[in-house]
Amino acid sequence: MKAVICLCALVVVAIARPEDQYTSQYDNTNIPEVLGNQRLLHSYIKCCLDLGKCTSDAKELKSHIQEALETHCAKCTKKQEQSINIVLKHLINHEPEYWKQLCDKYDPEGKYAKIYEKELKNAS
């Protein structure tokens, strides 16, 4: 009986492996504060565009952009999904030049940008 319980526990752990999600280490980042600080926001964007230095958290973000875009954020935590929508909405509505550059780099065919733009442009 103990073997069955252990096996069930292993299956549950295997199904819900932490590596199936991005790190939650930065989930408590104050997104409105970052968006309100042009210098900080632009440093993140420039890192993602290979135009500037990257902090460790910016490197982490940059390393997952392409995959998150292509999988519709399948490995994101709920908090990350919420934060990404806030950031994308801000970029689309307030940083159109940077949004275009990011789209050109990470979505050159425009497959994903159109979806986000339709959903988030001028959304309240």
C-alpha cells in the first residue's frame, strides 16, 4: 500500500514539475512602479532589444520572451500572465516605437502582436 501511495505522489510531482513554469522569483515586482519609471522601463526594453546591459531579472525575462509568445504563456504563473498583460497594454498604448521594435525582433511575421493589439489597445 505504501508503494502505491509513493507511486501516486511521484506521478503528481512529475505532472506538476516546477520546471513546467517560469521562475516565480520576480512575481512580486511592482509593475506599475517599473512602468512609471521611464529610465528603468527603457533599460528593460533595451536589454530585450540587445541595445543595452541586462540586469539578472531582465536577462530572465529576455530568455523567455520568444517561448512565452509562441505558447501563449503556457509556462506562466497567473501573476505573470496578469503582469504581462499590464506591460503589453502599456507598451502598445504608450511606447509604440519600442513596441514596434520588440515586435520586429520577437514576432517578425506579426502572428502574435495582432492578437495582443486587438485585445489590449486602449483597453481600460
